[in-house]
Amino acid sequence: MISNSSKYAIKAVLFLAIHSNEENKIMVKDIAEPINVPQAYIAKLLQELAKRKLISSTRGPKGGFYLSSEDKERNVMDIISVIDGEKKINSCLLSLERCNSSNPCPIHHLANQSRIVLIENLKQNSINELALDVKNGKSKLPL
Amino acid sequence: MISNSSKYAIKAVLFLAIHSNEENKIMVKDIAEPINVPQAYIAKLLQELAKRKLISSTRGPKGGFYLSSEDKERNVMDIISVIDGEKKINSCLLSLERCNSSNPCPIHHLANQSRIVLIENLKQNSINELALDVKNGKSKLPL
DNA sequence: TCTAAAATATGATTTAAATCATATTTAAGA
DNA sequence: TCTTAAATATGATTTAAATCATATTTTAGA
Ligand code: FES
Ligand code: FES
């Protein structure tokens, strides 16, 4: 439903939200370790996120990744959409085909509402808001 | 979150609920095709479900798989638990470690409630009830 | 303008899940 | 009791996701 890659990407973006800004960029090697994701792997994900404009980056010495103020207004679903694609999280729990309320599978009505709520919630808070929660001790960035 | 194997297993069990009973057993080859799952693959899953007592089977000529009346009182979460294991569906969306409301990750509060609701819903209806929905045209068994 | 430090692009390798294959065991019926 | 049809047990192969490796491009600063 949500890939490992998406989870890693979310962790990395939140880490950047907490520790970086326009004037304080962070290199992959300084991101990989604290979030406990292999460096080469998170590098690839960060590159993809940068290409898709969810995070910002500059090359060369003093370069690195960071979140611009617009980047911080993104939400978690934006990240999942870029890494996994829209359709994956919306696919039918049984068929992998089109999930459709007018032609539902036997467990559609058991699963559909909670999925809608989940997706809605993942769009509700900005990266910035989630980062503030961590700063305020209301949540933790796990390994 | 829910593996392909679990999805296949759920489809197979629902198929058995609709088409089989103590006097009318069904062979793997007659299950595989209608639910559109490779025969050797669904065979393995059915064997596991039978070993774990979620479905019934008899060997030899006139043998096959079927659901006893007790089997039909099981629910979808029972199947997921047997195929994927309990912990998988309950793991943290970010860390893969213990998901814990008193030490939550940044998206715990975005995801936890809907997951609880999903799991509760998947336990709510018996296989028999879900099969009746299909028989009554209220839902469809997809490919 | 050179050098070094960073991201980027691209592709190879590994691993776990999915899929396939087959020898063994059980039970019905002749 | 023999034969045959079924599930069962076990393991091999394939595939997609995860992970690793490296040559190229860009840019800051000497
Ligand atoms: S049709 Fe299966 S979850 Fe919607
Ligand atoms: S701690 Fe991450 S989902 Fe609960």
C-alpha cells in the first residue's frame, strides 16, 4: 500500500524540514545516517524528489539538499504520489484493478472509508506542521 | 501493508464460501482459474490455510477444499493474520518498528485511527456474510 | 581557470516476495 | 488390494523492489 521507498522519502523530507533551510543545506551523507537509511539508496530518492520539485538542491561545494518555504507547504501524500504513484494507494484491496464503489469487491465497504480518511489525513498537514510537532516533542522521527 | 498473497487467499476463501460446502468440495484447478490466480501459487496458499484450520480439505479422489460451517464464521483479518502475520498490518508507517501512541512518529496521528478502523472493519463481517453479499449482488468477486 | 566537493544520471547487484515444479501421502472406488 | 485422483510437503526459479556502485555534471572558492 505504501512502499518502503515512500517511507524513507517521508523520513528524509521531515529530516530536512527540521534541520535545513535555504542557508543551511545538508549533504546526503549527513541525512542517511540519522534517519537510518542506506546512503546510496536515500541519495537516489532525494534526487527523484528534487527532480519532481518536492525538495530543493544545489550542486558543488557548499551544496546539498534543503526545503524552500514552498517545499515546506507540501504534504505527505505529495511524497507518496511522486515515489509510488497515485494509483497504488487507491487500488482495490483485492483485485489490484480499478476500485469502484458502484461495482465493489466483497471487502470494498470494509476498507474504502478508512482509506479515504487516511488519504485525506495525509493531505491535511503540511510538512512544516509535522516538523513543528517533532520540534515541540509531540512526535518523534524514528530510526 | 497487505500482501498479494493475502489478497489471493481472501479471494480464494470467498470463492469457496460461495461455491463449496461439506458435500461439494472444490479442487485447486477449479479455484485457480475463476479467481485468476496461478494454480501452483494458490495451491500453496490453500495448503497453508488448511494447515492453519481456516479452511477444510480432504485428499484423494472426490477430495478438494471447502468451508465447514465453522470456517464460514471466520473473518478477513483471520486470513491476513495467517498469511502475513499479525505484526505487519500493525507496524508503524514510517519506522517498521513498534508503532506506539505514546511515542508516535510524525504521521502516527494521521494514520493510526484509520488503521484501527480498517482492522476493526475487517473483523466485523464473517466470511459467510461477505459471501452472501456477493450472492445477493451487493458486491462482486473480481478477477 | 583549476580543483575539489557536491548532486545527478545511469546502471548493476542483491534480496524477498511471487511464482513454478514435482515427489510424496492419502483416500475413494473398482 | 490396486489404481488413480486428489491434497501435501518441499524446494527451485523468477521477478520486482530494494540496495549498491560509479562516471558525469555543476559550482564554490583558491
Ligand atoms: S473494489 Fe475492492 S477495495 Fe474497492
Ligand atoms: S508510530 Fe508511526 S504509525 Fe504509529
